[in-house]
Amino acid sequence: MSYEVRRAETEAERADALSVRFEVFVEEQGVPEDVEIDGKDDESIHFVCYAEGQRGEGTDDADRTPVGVGRLREVGDRRGKVERIGVLEAHRGEGVGRTIVDELEATAAERGLSTLVMHAQTPVEQFYRNLGYETTSDVFEEAGIPHVEMEKSLD
């Protein structure tokens, strides 16, 4: 299966991104809806990853299903925050998360950001280490889930 990550710029793409966030964070992980929708979406760049399906007869449009999501927010002095990285359970282990982070980092670099920070859930800490992020904190709880702060230099 092939995947395509897009900046969610249309209302439909943003709705797709939100649907993945709700499925992963609210439904699967039990994050309260008012914590997931934190009031920072309007100041963020959203990414949505689509699984490319089979092309229908007589059409050039592929059937696309949203399967992954991410959010980038500028937080000051050439720093960005990686947030809301999520992949539907059926598509984990297929490189979707890496593809989303790659696109997010490329966008951050285009915008002149030099450092990315994140609050990573501890079960995926090694995943982010493999992508070049370093753990910069002890474990803390956020939305009832253990996290660590991580950081990566883009310079």
C-alpha cells in the first residue's frame, strides 16, 4: 500500500485529520475530548496521511482513506512543537508515522525553525529516538498517559 502525506489545507482535509485524531486519541486512548481539542488548532499546521486505494474505472482520482495525522505549532524563537502524531491501529508498523514526521520536519525547516520539541508517549519514545530525537525530561503524566519531552535540532 502506498501513502501520501498532505498539509491539511481544505476543510475536507482538516475534517479527515480530526477524524483520525478522535479515533486514535479519544476513542482508543481515552483522552478527554476537551483535552484533545485544546484551542491551538487554528495556530497550527495540520498534516494528514492518506492510504492510496485502487483507482476506479474511468476516473483519475484514487480512493483515499485518512490513516495518520500530525500537527506542527511554532512556539517561539525558531522552535516548533510536534503534536498529535497518530496512526490508525490497522496501519501501524507500515512507515506511516515516519512519513508524517518527515513531512512535518521538512515543513518546519522551510519555515526557518531550527529546533523541534514534543511530548512523546513513553511507548513510542524509541520510535522518536530512531528519528533523531533526544529525551530531555523524566517521565510525566499528560491526559493520564506517561510522556517524556524530546527535542531534535534541524540545523
